[in-house]
Amino acid sequence: MADRLTETTPLPSIKAMVRGIQGFILFAIAGTALGMWWKRPAGLETVLSHLHWPFVAMLIPLLSVDYILGGLRYRLFFDGKILPHVSMWNCIRSDWANTFLGAVTPFQTGGGPAQLYILWRCGAKISDAVLASLINFTATLFFFMVSTAVAALLLPYDLFGYNFAPLLRAGFWVVGSVTGLMLVVLIFPTMGLTMVRQVFRLIPIRNSKFLVFRDHLLETLDAQIHRFREAFAQIRRKRKWLLVAIVVATMVLYSNKYLMGYAIARALGQPVPLNIFLGLQIIQLFLIYFTPTPGAAGVAELSTVWLMGKVLPEEMLLIYAVLWRFVATILGALIGGIVLLVDMRHWMQGASPAASTKDVSNFQKTTGASVD
């Protein structure tokens, strides 16, 4: 009887998902405030009273650049030339949504569906959004590997312990394997679809709702695979510069993220060496990118204490870790949660002008979601 009820239970409605996002935002703010009041580090008031305000002020333009570049990497594709037109503002919104879902799901890359949803709501086909996401994802992984290799070579050889080299090699193996997989999917999308089918076969879920979702998703991907292949071929043939621009934008984006961490350390009054600090940040983000916890929670903080302990005094590590996580992840995730909340409320009131009634119907049939 219980199994039968489970099989006929629909996926959460849009209203239920809206309430879930509201709950996340409320509890995230309340939990952070309560935690800082209850377990605030000794001397926190003294540290905050001696903040270096020029570096605090520097965080405002750095955050603005971070959000703009995050959207620009998608706006470069969605300019109406090969892929549909999506405004810069909506591309930024999609990146915020990606940050939110990535922060609440295992692996920081788990936010992709939220980004696809926002782009789809703004008129992009699913295949177009997937193509742009895969190219940006591949550029990010490529930048991580190159920058981490350079950082490992330039940092003092005695900065890390004996066990660091195997850890770094494991990171390169994982990131390199995923990068190779992404290139295969981009160049041979049919092979990528075959791999997706194989992954679904390995999932031991036989719930009827999941099976319907699986079959419809595979049908959708199969129907749009020609569009995916043709769009990527046009980009390579007519707009090769776009791929170079994405790599450059990715390099500037993450360099800006590293500078935010440096600005936080300097705002706390710590005269950290710029080259060593940036090298440590490069290695940290490389190692935690595929951490199997929501938003790399726990591992990000521990790695901060471990790596930044090379350049920051012990009493500053916890304060820096909290501030860095808030600026780099939590703030963007909160904004992304609000973006999804507002968009889903609009969906409850009626389809977006850019999303056709047929597309909305297909999306609801795929996910099982309703607006009731």
C-alpha cells in the first residue's frame, strides 16, 4: 500500500517549491545571525572595529564585476546571432539562480538546472542553454587546470606537507577526466546522449514518476540534439572568437574572485603576500570544485583554515573563512534564491511571454510540477 502511494504521489508543486525557497532564505539568514551571536570568535568586536575600510569598499566593485562577468559569459552566446536573444540582466539572473542551487545541492556544479530554467523562461531552447552551459563549464575546468599547474610551480616547494602532491594529482585526474568528457559531449553530442542513457540505466529507481521523467527527458534531448550539433558547428565555423572570449572572460571572472579573498584579508588588517595568497586561493577552488557536499559546505571552510593558515594568523582564520564564504557564496545564493522565488511566483500567475504555452506544458509534463 505504501509503495502504491509513493508511485502515485506527484512531484512538488510550484507553490511547494516557492515555500521551500522562502524557507531556505529565512533559515539561512536566521542561522547565520544566530551562529555568529552564539559562537562569535573571541575579539571579534576588536577586529571589526579595526577594519581597513578602503579594502572593505573595494569589495563592492569586485562583487559587481563578479556578477556582471557571470552573466556576460552567457550573454556572449545569447545575442540573437546564432542562439536566441536573452538580455544581459536575465543572463545575470540565471547565474544567480545557478549559484543558489549549487549552494544547496551536492557538488557546486549542481546549480545547472536552475540556470537552464531561467534561460528557458527567457526564450532559450533547452538545447541552446545546455550548449552555452557546457562550453562555459569546459572553459572553467580548463582554466582551473592551467592556473593550478602554474600556481603549484610558482609557490614555494616547502609550503605544503608530504601528502599534498598525491592530493593535487587526484584533483587533476578528476578535473581532467570531466574536462575530457565535456569535450566529447560537445563534439559528439550523440555519444553524450548515449552516456546519459547509460547513466539512467544505472540508477536503481523504478518509481513510475521518475521513469516518465526519464523517458520524456531523453526524448527531448534526442529531438533537440540536431539543433545542439548545428549551433555548435556554426559557432566553430562563424564565431571562433567567441570561444576565445569565453576563456578570457572565465580567466578574468575567477581572478576577480581570488582578489575578493585578498581584499577580505587586507580588510582584516593582514599584510598577506599577494602572489602566495592568490596561489593558495587558486589551489583551494580547484580542490573543492567537485566536493560532494551542498556548495562544498564544510570542506570549503576546512580547506580555508588549512591553506590560509600558511599566510594568516590562527586567530584570524575562522573570521576570514566566514567572511569569505559569505561574500563568495552565501550572498550570491541568497540573491539567487530570491530570483527563483520571484520567477516562480510569476510562473504561477501565467507563462512568461518568452516561453510558449507548448513549452510550459512540456516542462510541466517532464517534471510533474504543477502550479496548484
